Amino acid sequence: MTDGPAPLPRGSVELGAVAPSSSLRLEVILNIPHPAALTAFIAGLSDRQSPLFDHFLRRGQFGARFGPALSAVAAVRAALQQEGLTPGPVTSDRLAIPVTVPAATAERVFATNLVRYRLPGGRVAYANASAPEIPAAVAPYVSGVLGFNDLYQAHSMLVRLSPRSARQHQAPASRAAQPHTSGPTPCTAASALSTSDGSFTADELAAHYGMSPLYSLGDLGLGVRVALFELEPNTTSDIAAFEACYGLTTPVTYTTVDGGAGTGAGSGEAALDIEDVMGLAPDVAIDVYQGPNSEQGIYDTYHAIVSADEDQAISTSWGDCELNSPPALLQEEQALFEEAAAQGQSVFAAAGDSGSTDCLPDGGPYASDLSVDDPSSQPYVTGVGGTSIGATSESVWNDSSTSDGAGGGGVSAAWCMPSYQYQPAIPGLINSDYSTTNGLCPSAQDGYLRQVPDVSADADPATGYVWFWDGAWGVVGGTSVAAPLWAAVAALIDDSPFCADYGSGDAGVRPEGLYDVASAEQSYIYSSSPQALHDITSGNNDYTPSGYTGGLFPATAGYNMAAGLGTPLVSGFGAGGTASTYYPGLAALMCHAYATKLTSTKVTGVSPQEGPLGGSRTITVTGSGFLPIAGADMAEVGSTWVAATCPSSAKCTLVTPTHSAGTVNIRISAEDLSTNPAVDADHYRYVAAPAITSLSPDHGATPGIKVTIRGRNFIGVQSVHFGRKLASHVKVLSSTEMSVTAPSGSGTVRVTVTAAGGTSASRRYTY
């Protein structure tokens, strides 16, 4: 895929040809020779029935398995050299060959002209006048060439509250997100700002989205790495101030790509992303990759993150309107995100801040057209839209009245709906209004275009995130906040005891598992007491400053292209909104979706096997598949549910409830997801207290006299007492008769039988 002439922003002025001696850095991108095989491989990683399930590629394996053959790489290099170019070494995944060349040589080799333009903002840019032509000898191996166009730069999705909005905004009378957390807590300066204007500190967002219950389980993201894609610098002093406020020591590592992104505080995007992640998942390691804002810089920065393969979660708050993005860049990004998916990395991208008209900030010919953002619309990226947190509910973020922005979303013009997104069982997802009619996606299942966003989180600057930037505290919003928030969610999921016990590896929030969970667990997500995801049903993303008011994407029950599947409920919640590890939240469901063990429960024994009608007996259940997390297991005793304490996956204890006489099954349910089938081994018998009707004889002084005791409910007999002394040689003949040897004694004593059902009333025996 090569790039034809790009649409010019309105008001651009042509300045003439690019100087022939100008140095041009190009990236020759190689084809993946068997894309269908790669797609099938990625699908198999999430398919429990596939031998590929959970078998991710390791660092450096992608090129040999899915990249072009070394002979093809050599042919491309030879062809470039024959044209007088000096190509650099091919990347380890065999996807790109860098070339630095004078503009005149690039124009000759690729048969195009380069033209300079002054853009409306004053920046001087260049673009190719026609699509670059690939030398015929290597055209089958090359998908495109990057570097012929810098008209449109990626922009961050950061939004500050405008003065007009600030005047109109009032803090909610009843705060929806109150901190109840054992995680990091803010200093006075941050919490005071939050209190004064209705914005949120990290601990308040953690409470609102159900992250804080994981903190109490010791889950703060330890052992997980998060990569942040940045096209600007930040100052380490801002990060240090934020860490000091929260008492954090989160390790942050910086990697510069293609010379980096300059110096200084930047616009605040990089600082925001770092602080967002560390404030919510403080024990993660953060890798910040910073490159220049150009086609090559964008590609190379993503490439550096993916080829390093050190980070389980990747977040980007930078993007551009899909309609204005160079087609070659779209395709090359896709290959990188496929590589990330094959390695088990979760990628999150902000969906944009201009509602359903993402091209508006660029000012080009598509400014008022329906459009989505790249890379959030990429098939193997989780696009993150925006919401607003109210006093009692959450709605789609849309500040059309104040021109602050709105959460992005809509239908892609470049990508078919991925097979994982095609889930007809999810309400609202499959709608004939969004099917393609242009033949791009002709098959029955893929007869739809990619829909964005996938999920959402708070992005309204009026209910925004408290941050520290350029030496001061402030409040910021935009889907820039939402994307790294979801990366923090993925990190907490990876570090959670659920994934550890289920053996889930890097479950994160991979889109394949996310949509499978949303489809399979509708009874949780779309119930009156939702779990895992909060369904956003209020608002729309018509951003009226663009001129579009068609109302095509309103928030409705289920999936919608204003808020996606919803906002995260990371932990489960029981009655009254209290945190629960039995009802599965998003963390438990994602870990269960990728479980390699504890996928089913089984009971092999119950001890003791009988007990009294009044319950209160502690029994031990043995078996397999139990979840050794506090509160995560319940036991069904007959038809009554009670708490079970499971110190291991093979043993639980519980206290029996009251029940009528008879045999019941004891079934263990792990997180309301897996309950063992009823089997003979799980039987437990409720019996009434024993009763003595006669002693024969009922008197005698001879030492060691044998006494026959008749009555009922002689089940699970534990002891027989003659006064305070125990009888010996207790032999239970039936549930109504037993024989014992009376102990020595004198006078008249009371005889009692203690059995599974309790202790009997006494009968007299006289010595």
C-alpha cells in the first residue's frame, strides 16, 4: 500500500519543491507473506480448544515465523543498492529497512515529486505529489514506503478545562467516587484541588472503577511493565513531585527513539500518562518511549516498544484522524500491532476528543465528516472512549456547549470488523445500519466495519484527573486520561491473585478475551447489579462544533459507538455495592478467560459426612479447582449457600447451615463461575439428635457388664457416657441398636449417646 497525494489542510499555501539536497529518512516496509496464517495464529492464542492457546511468541521469534524470508529481504536490499541507495540493516522482525537519502534521489527512485507547503498554523511541511512507485523487481515484497509526507502530525488527546467550562462547572453535590483504598493516598495539595472542583485524585478513581479492592489483596501491579508511547518530552521533576505527593517509588525508564522528542515539560501529555499509570498501579515498572512526531518517528517508536517485548501493556494517547492518516502508515502500524498481539501484549489507544468527527482538529477536507482516530481503530488495539462521572451515574463525555471536546467513536473507513468483535450476543453491537456496502468486507461474518471505541473511562476535564505538570497542580481530561487508566487496569489484572491462581499468564485486557467475556457473561454485565463493566446508556458523541448533529451514535444499552462496552468494574460487587471476590469483576473474568488451571471444580470427599439438623458443624471438603483467595468460594449445602474458606485449591472448610433430616450434596463454587457437579463423594447427611428408648440391663454392679442400648438416630456415634465416664467397646449394630461395656461406678448415673446429630437425652443406669 503506497500513499497517493494527501488531502491538504484548508488554507495551505504551496511553497515549491523540496530542495534536492534535503536529507530524507525513509522506511521501506516489507510485506507479511502469509497474513491469514498470522491472523489464525493470533486467534488461536485466545481459543481454549486450539493447541496454540496461551503459546505466545517470545522476543525475536516473530520475524522467523511470520516475516518475509531472508532471501526476500536480501532481494529488496539488493534492489535498493542497485538504485544507488544505502539501506540500513533490516529490523529483527524483518518488517522494515531504513534508508536515508537526498530528496532528489528519493524522487528519482520512487518516481514522485516532493512539494513544500506552509500550513495554516505556520508550520512548513512537505508531501509527495503522487504515489511513490516501488521498483518492479521487489514490489511483491514491499507494502509501502514511509517518509514522503508530514502534512498531518499526530496530536495528543489531552484536554484542559476551558475558562467558560470552569465558570459553568460546579462540583457534584454528592461525589460518585469516594476513596476506600489501601493503595496510595494523595497529599493535601492534590486532595484539596479535587475537593474544590469535583475532579478526581488517583485513589478516588481507583475506588470508582473497583481497583482498590485489589490493593487489599496485595495487588499493586508488581512485576508488570507498562510502555507509554510519547511524541514529546517531560521533566523528571514533575514526576518526582507527583511521586512525593503519593509516597510512590515507581521505577520510570526513558528510551529515546530516532533522536527523541526534545526537552522540556512538553504539553503535559507524557507527564499525564506517567502519573496516571503510577497513581493507579504504583508497583509497575513504566517504560517511556519518546520519539519525534513524524511518520518514521511514529512507526519507529511503536516498533521499538513491540520489538523489545518487555511490556505487558502499551498505552498511547497520540493519534490522528484515520481519513487523513497515510494508508502506508495504517498498514505498517497494523503489522506492529499484530506482532504485539502475537506476543501477548495489550495495546490501548485514546479514541479522540472530537466525538464522531475526529478529523476536526486537523482542519482538512474531512473536518466535518464522520471519522475515527488511528490507532484506536486498529484491529488489534483496544480503543478507549470518554465518559463523564456524575454524582450518581456516568454518561458519555460531550462538552459541545463549551467546545471542550467529546469522546471519540464511530465506524472505521479502513478496517473490517475483526472476528473477535463480531459477537451478535452482545446487545447493540451488530446493527444493519453499520454494515458495509462497498465490498470491502464481503463475507457474512465480516460484513461489518470495525467499530470504535471498545471501552471507555472518565475523560471529561470537568470531572478530570488531578495531575502535576510544569511545576504546578492542575486538572486535565480528554481520552488521554482514559487510555493509560485502562493500561493500569490491565497491569493490575496481570498482577492479580486471580491470574496467578488460574495460571493465566499475561491476560491483561486483550480485545479477544474482552469481547468473549462481554458475550458470555451478559448476566453479569447487563444485570441490574452489573459486574465487570458498567454499561453507559446516557449521552452521545455528536460534537456539534464540527457541524455534525446526525445523532448516529447515541449511548444505548449494550455496546454503542459512544462508549463501547462500558467502563471498568475491576472487582466484583455484592449486595449494597460492597466489594466481593466471589462475584467476579473484570479482573477475575479476564483471568478466567485465559486460565490454564482451576478451570473446573471437583469434590472428592467430605469429612465428617454427617451432622446435626441445627448446623454449625465445621466440615472439610477435599477435591480440586477451588480458588485459594479470601472470599472467592461459596458452598451450596442442599439449597443453601454459605461461605467457604479454601486455603488451597484442593481443600475448603465451611460451617453447615440448618437443614431438615436427609442427605444433601455439598457443591463448591469458585467465583460463581465453576461449580462441581453433584456426585456421591459430596454427600453430607443431616441427622436428628440420637434418642435412647431402653437400656438392657439398666442396672448391675458387675465390672465390665455389657449393656444393649436401643433407640434411634445412632448415626456417626462418637461416644457413650455413663455419668462422667466413657463406655468402652462401643459397637453400633444399627441406627436403632448398639452395645457397650459399662465402666465401673456406683449409685445411679445418667447415660447419654453423642452422635452426628448431637447428644441424646439421658436414661438412668443404677450400679
